[in-house]
Amino acid sequence: MSQSAPDPVLSGYRASIDNIDAALIHMLAERFRITKAVGAYKAANALPASDPGREERQIARLRKVAEDAQLDPDFGEKFLRFIIDEVIRHHEQAASK
């Protein structure tokens, strides 16, 4: 199979996707730095690791943000729930130390 020259349009799209992916990782890292501080605060003050009321309000708020951004709100919710579950796991670990 012969190698053809890279498609400049496809390469441009892929470069944009790569930049967005890197930005997402940096944003997630910053979010987890902040939630780590929240977890330490909760552990130091004997607060519960999770706050189901806040979580549900956040899900509802971000479903609306997803709709406004023309992103499938079900996907947005799944993504956020994955992040929330990971944060709670970290908070539970902080509380058990």
C-alpha cells in the first residue's frame, strides 16, 4: 500500500482535536486539585464525602449547559457522574486517613 501525502484539512482538524484534548486534561487536573482541597477540608471538619443534593443540582445545571451547547445532555451527565464518582472516592480516601 503506498503512502500518500497527509491531507492538510484532516491534519488541521486533528491538530485542533489534540489541542482540545490537552486542554481538557489540564482542566480536569485543575478541577481535581481543587476537589482534593475540598476533600481535605471535609475530612478535617468531619463532613460527609458526598453531598447528594449538590450533586443533583449540578447534574441538572450542567444538563442545561450541555443542551445550550448542543451537546447530548445524557452524554454530559454520564461524563459528570464519572467525575463526581471519582471525586467522592478521593474524598472517602481522605476521610479514612
